[in-house]
Amino acid sequence: MNILWIFIIVAVSFIAIGFISGLYIWVNSLSLENYLKKFKYERWRHLTSIKFIGPGQSNPIGWLRYIYGPEDNDDAIVLRRKDKIRIALPYMLTGFGAAFVVFGLTYFYLTRFHNR
């Protein structure tokens, strides 16, 4: 088996890990957001508001602070969903980061050693 195919298989595997983890995070984030909107409206309003724009917007920095912060950890449903997101986030970042590195190595291999 050619080393180029090994690079491609490894990269696709890392992308799959990142993509599956990302979907898992997305589903749990939507579930958490819907729960907060229904049962803790003020928290949801605070998390989805951006300056000069009302609630219901995307605020990823606010969500990350909330996911890793102590707010609402006394609620078992919120804590469980936050834990699921905390567990999956490093897998997603590692998967996409490693795929980026493997693509860089593949480019290096193709430009330096292939067809010589």
C-alpha cells in the first residue's frame, strides 16, 4: 500500500471522528438550548443575546463560558447535557486538528518526495 493512501485513510478517519463528535455536540447543544428556553428563559435570553441585538442569536463565546462554568450545575438535566458537550468537544477539536496536520504532511510528501 502506498504511503499516500495511508495518509488519506488517516485523514479521513480523523475527519470522521471530528464530524461525528461535532454532530453529537450540535444535537446536545440544541437540546440544552431548547431546555433553557423552556425552563430557564432568563439564562437562555442572556446566552443568546448580543449587544444591540435581541435574544435568539448565536453567541459561541457565551455558550462556551456557560458550558465550562458553574451556572445551573444544580439542575441535573443541564449538568448532564453540559457534561456530554464537554466530553465530545476535545474529540472534535483533536479530530479536525489532526486531519489538518495529516493534510499538511500529505502536501509535504507530495511536493517533496512524490514522482522523484
